Amino acid sequence: MQNNLSKRRQEEGLSQGELAEAVGVTRQTINAIERDRYNPSLELAFKLAAYFDCSIEDIFDPQIE
Amino acid sequence: MSETRTESGFTRQTYRRVVYGVVGIGILGLLVGIALEHHLLGTVVYLLGAWIGGGIAFLAPRWSDTPLQDERDYELHNRASGLAMGITMALGLSIVPALYVLDAGGYMTISGTIGGGILVASALFLLYGVCLGIVQRRS
């Protein structure tokens, strides 16, 4: 699953630590998501979508063919 | 890159360093105690390290106002536990029965150390099964 979390975060001028604090996870988790090394839980995906005021699909692309 | 910091200045990195450091001191104390033949003192240092380190590892995430552990840590622990149990099971199933057959046939003798290891691995599997049952019932 790919995502554009890094791009969205940088557009908002946030550090990984600031975004992590905002959604209640560790900076390492945000880093792992941005590097496509970890797929977040549905709960965290919803939190991220709510934080950026968009839908989950706007951030995450499941690449289902 | 900035580390998530609590109001008290306790970061995830600090948390890990404190826990590993305290437990490490305990283990070192035990080894030094054995080497210097101060077994009781070494044991006391080890127990203090294990209890204090374990206590911090257990309580700090509950008291901290920022996450020191999160869902990714839990998933990593789950995967590591599964891998450890899988390796133990594969080794156990592929080696242990053969050892007992060879022992019964008089080709070799299972030493106390190996027997103890097999017993510990079996106990670990039993504990895993019990814990899995408890978790399944609760979910």
C-alpha cells in the first residue's frame, strides 16, 4: 500500500514528531508509514485522514487491481 | 529529527535507554557476582535490575502523556513472538523426537542440559497455548 503522507505533512510544515504527537503515535511509526514499511490500523488511518481533513483514500492507495 | 517529548522531558529514546540500562546493570551485577563469588549480592543486584526495569517498562507507557509504545510496536512484538515460536516449533519437531529415539536405541544419551532445554521449550509452548486460549476467549 502506497501513501502520500510525507507530501501532505511537508505541505502543512509539520515534522514527523509533531504529526505523531497529533495523532497519538510515535515518530517512528509515522516514519515507517511514510516509507511504506508499515500499514497503519484502520483507527490510525482515520485519525490521519481526520487530521488532514480528507478521506483515507486521499492518503492511502491500496493498489488493488 | 525531533524526538517526541513529554512535559517531563521523557522521550521514547530515554525510556528505552533507562529500561535497557537498568536491566543491563542487573545482568552485569549477576555476572560480576558469579565471577567474584558474591552470589547473594549478584542475585540481589540482578533482581533489583529486573524488577525496576520491568516496572518502568510496564508503568512508564501508562503514566507518560505521549506514546512510548504504539500499535506498530505491538505488531512488531506479535511478529517477533510468532517467529520465535515458529523457529522453536520447527527445531523441536525436527530434532527432539530424533534425540529421544537415538537415546532409547543407545546411540546417544540426552544430557541434563539438553533435557532441561527440552523441558523449558515444552513449558514455553504450553504457556503460549494457554495465553493464546485466554486471548482468543477475550477477543
